[in-house]
Amino acid sequence: MQRTLNDLTIRKVRIDDIPDVYKLLTANRPYVGLNSRYTYYLLARDFSDTCIVALDRYRLVAFSSGYVPPSRPDTFFNWEIVVDEKYRGNGLQKKLLLEQLRITRAEYFEGTVNPSNHVSEKNYLAIAEMLGAKCSKSVLFSEEDFDGDGHEAEVLFRIGPISLASIENIVSP
Ligand SMILES: CC(C)(COP(=O)(O)OP(=O)(O)OC[C@H]1O[C@@H](n2cnc3c(N)ncnc32)[C@H](O)[C@@H]1OP(=O)(O)O)[C@@H](O)C(=O)NCCC(=O)NCCS
């Protein structure tokens, strides 16, 4: 990447972003799940407060979805996150997740990782350390839950409690 993270615009997802979001997800299969376009249009319509994109001028280079579960209003759950290959290795995953924590003012972060995804696991642990928060790990859905279709287990990382001050300090140093 010739430009730095500070050159990117991070903002809430919009309905007209979805064709580019879908292309980005398609290009990164099987590392990230691909659901129907309709799912992403609904996210942009109804969960745009908690789903964000990163843009390099007009080019969409990352997408991170998530929501605040109605039964756990103190928690932000990250569903899918993908960074364009050309923009990787610059800390964008951490930056996006911290931004979603700042937006939601959540006390707990949750996200799942497949056992083979060492990059995301490392980043979750790094986020816990940056925020001075505990991190627990447990199997949320096992391989068997996916009926042997090759889907890896989804291992849940739960980070918290997180103080808002610790997020603000990192997001706006
Ligand atoms: C996982 C992912 C979101 C990480 O995003 P990122 O912003 O590149 O994360 P980081 O900048 O922290 O880089 C993490 C690691 O990627 C590796 N990396 C570095 N440059 C890279 C590049 N150009 N291409 C690929 N990987 C690279 C390095 O191992 C780096 O770790 P290091 O900084 O300790 O050396 C991104 O790799 C991705 O979109 N992967 C495919 C989808 C996916 O796995 N999503 C997560 C589901 S939980």
C-alpha cells in the first residue's frame, strides 16, 4: 500500500456500498464467509450504525460488520471483517474493530475466529492487551454444528470489561 492508514476514510456502510462490499467478500473466499447480497443490503439498511467500511478515495478497501445483540446491550459482536489484500499488514483490522467499539460504546467485544485463522486470533489478543482487558476463549459453534459441510469451528473471543477511556486513548491519541 502506498498510502497510509491515515489516508483512508472510515465511515458507516451505506446501501450503495454493497456491490463493492460483495466484490471484496467474493475475492476473499473461503477465508471469509459469503452470504446473499440481500443479507448485506439488510445490514446496510438496518445495522449501518454498527457496520463500517474503509475507503481509499472512492475505492472500498475493507468492510467490518457487527451488531449489538438485543439480549446483551453492553456487547458489540463482530460478524465479518475483510481487508483488501493490497491493504493488509497495516493494522487496519484492529483500527476498524476499535472504531466499532468506539461507536457502540460497548463494554465487551465479541468475535469468532476459525482455528486456522492465526492472524485474527493474534489481533484479538492484541486488542485485549491494548485495552488492558481480559480475553476469554470458548467454542461457540463446533464443526459438527455445521453438519460436516467443511465449515471450521467458530471460536468465540470475548474481551472486557473495556473502559471507554481506553478506547478513546487509542482511537484519538
Ligand atoms: C484477517 C485480516 C482482516 C487482517 O487484516 P489486516 O488489517 O491486514 O491485519 P494486520 O495489519 O494486523 O496484519 C496481520 C498480519 O497479516 C500478515 N500480513 C502482513 N502483510 C500482509 C499482506 N500484504 N498480505 C497478507 N497478509 C499480510 C502479517 O502476518 C500480519 O501480522 P504482523 O503485522 O504481526 O506481521 C485480513 O488478513 C483479511 O481480510 N483476511 C481475509 C478474511 C479474514 O480472514 N477475515 C477475518 C475473519 S475473523
